[in-house]
Amino acid sequence: MVGIAGTSRQVLLRRGGPADRDWIVRSSGSTFATFGDYRDIIERWLAARGVASVVAEEAAGPLGFSIVYPHRRLGSLRPSFVELVAIVVAPTERDRGLGRSLLDRSELLARAWGAREIRLHTARENDGAQRFFLRAGFRPRTAAPSFYPRGQAAIEMARRFG
Ligand SMILES: CC(C)(COP(=O)(O)OP(=O)(O)OC[C@H]1O[C@@H](n2cnc3c(N)ncnc32)[C@H](O)[C@@H]1OP(=O)(O)O)[C@@H](O)C(=O)NCCC(=O)NCCS
């Protein structure tokens, strides 16, 4: 359980499962609508072998999620890196530390898989997300022009573990 800053609310962080799929897909679709139809993209990620999700929820329902995917070279159990595919907190619940809790839990998973690095792409125009990741120790790596279905550019960011 993690607390929500400024309230007495307690939120459960748990591994996602098949029952979470519809909400995650719907929520991705609305959050990332400006980048194209993300529902299909997220559905495919959720079907990928080895993928995992983390869900933040309270009794009233889910509040956020993250999706992580271990990139493994052929024949290797240890991922060469883990990709943070998406992280979303419901708009009314942002800026209270929930995103950071999801990120920390995603990193724990990556470490448990034996990875030494976590990487992600975020839109070049998404200043808020870049600030959020910078604060969490991620550093920009490369630019990816035309990364999203509608042609927006992304920045790849990465964080190496000690
Ligand atoms: C990016 C995102 C997941 C961050 O989630 P969040 O719950 O708002 O994140 P946090 O609350 O942990 O941190 C965000 C900000 O709140 C601040 N914050 C963290 N804990 C806080 C607290 N206890 N009290 C007040 N503010 C706090 C942080 O300092 C941070 O500030 P910053 O904008 O100056 O960096 C969320 O904004 C989101 O869902 N965005 C849309 C989807 C997206 O862009 N995802 C990233 C690309 S995949």
C-alpha cells in the first residue's frame, strides 16, 4: 500500500492481470489520443510474451498503471534492458506521488528480472513527463523523429541501476 499525499487514502499497488486489460486499453486510448489510436498498440504490448503491468487501485477502482517489457537477447535470461512502455495516472490523481510509486514498482520488477537499465520514450512535447522522469533519475539518450502514429517526435530516456 502507498499513501496519497495530503490525504488519508491508501492505494494498493499490485501486478496487473487479464481483468485489468480493458481499463488499461481504454485509459491509454484517451490519455494518448493526440498521438494516434493507442488502444491497438497497447493491446499488442499487453499480449506480448513476458510483459508485465503494475496497477494502482483503491476500493472505488483503478487510479493508474504502468507497463514494462523485458528486452532479452536470444538465449539470454537476463534482459539487456527493460522498456517502460507506458505509465498513466488518472488526471484527477496526478501530482500526489502516485506516478513515482508506479515508477518505483516498475523499477523493482526490472531489477527482479536482472536488468540493469530501464528505458522509455516520451513525446518531445510532453514537458511534464520529461520533468517527472528527470526527477526520477532518467537522462535523455536519443531523439526519435516521427515516433508516434501521428508523426510526433519522441525522446528516449534511460536510467541505469547501481
Ligand atoms: C507522467 C505521470 C504518470 C506522472 O504521474 P503523477 O502521479 O502526476 O506523478 P508524481 O505525483 O509522482 O510526480 C509528478 C509531480 O508531482 C510532484 N509531486 C510528487 N509527489 C508529490 C507530493 N507528495 N505532493 C505534491 N507534489 C508532488 C512531483 O514533484 C512532480 O513535479 P514536477 O512536475 O515538477 O516533476 C502523469 O502526469 C500522467 O499520467 N501523465 C499522462 C501520461 C504520460 O504522459 N505518461 C508518460 C509517458 S508514457
